[in-house]
Amino acid sequence: MSDRIASVERNTLETQIKVSINLDGTGKFNCVTGVPFLDHMLEQVSRHGLIDMDIHAVGDLHIDAHHTVEDLGITLGQAFDVAVGDKKGIKRYGHAYVPLDEALSRVVIDFSGRPGLQMHVPFTRGSVGGFDVDLFSEFFHGFINHAKVTLHLDNLRGKNTHHQAETIFKAFGRALRMALEMDERMAGQMPSTKGSL
């Protein structure tokens, strides 16, 4: 199996972002985005997905975090698309339930080649840690459109907004890990009757 790594750089008039990932890592994480709560959430993905991530983002935070968060989702999605390669031998589907105290979330992902997002997260507050929770949708839309995955995010219960968000990102990491694992019985085969994804 070849190394499943990627480095992607995206530069616009609003943001300058560099992302490097290793899908077969140990959860090493280095991230500076200027958006601390987002950094905290991305660390959950890295740790629980066992994905090494090195992320550096500079954005127009004097306006707000919107462009930085959205463009980071885009860039991270591009990196995943490159790193996963032709998808032969992967499990393709992943799912996870993660609790945190009163909160419980479910994430299901399909490396289908078809972008799609269903996000049902009834946040109990509009912001957490100074982060506008509306931006999570922007992040995940950017990610799915460029990683070319179908993603279902459901917060099944929760009262604490921090817990709601953290269970989503931990479950996202776990679901990624499952979907990207190599399936010995599928070795060298495309996990689709179409013959391509």
C-alpha cells in the first residue's frame, strides 16, 4: 500500500491555508488557525481518527471567522481526496456514536464520490468559545464538496453546546477512521459494483 498522505495549499484574497495529512498516522496534531475553538474540534478529529494533521491558516479574522472556517473545510477536503487515492481496498463506509455527558451524536460517512450533507444539530446556543456555531455547517459543506463524500451528522441529544459540537467532531474522526481502514477481504478491489468511486 502506498503512503496515504497529502499536502494542499489554498491561497485567496481572504485566506492563506496549508494542510498536510497522513491518513495512516497516530493522531499527531499541529494546528494554528486563529480560531481556537475550531482548533480544539479539529484536534478531536485527528486524535480519534488517528490522522496526522498539520494545519496553518491565516484569514481575514478582523471581519469574522467565516472565510477561514469555510476555506479550511475546502482545503482539508481536497487533502483527503488526494490522500485516499483510488479508494481500492478501503471499507468505504464508516459510522460512530459518541457520548459526552448528556450529549450523544451519530456520524455516518460514505466515500462515495458524491458530495452530500445532512446535518441535524439543534445547537442550544448560537456560539461557544466565541465561535459562531453556524460556521460548522460552512466547514462541513466545504469538506464534503471537495472530499467528495456523503456525510450525515446527527446530534441525538444534548444541552451543552460545547458537548454537542465535541461529540460531532469526535464521531466524525471515528467514522473517518472506520471508512478509511483497509479491508483485507477487499484488497485491490473497488468497494462498488460500478467499478469506480
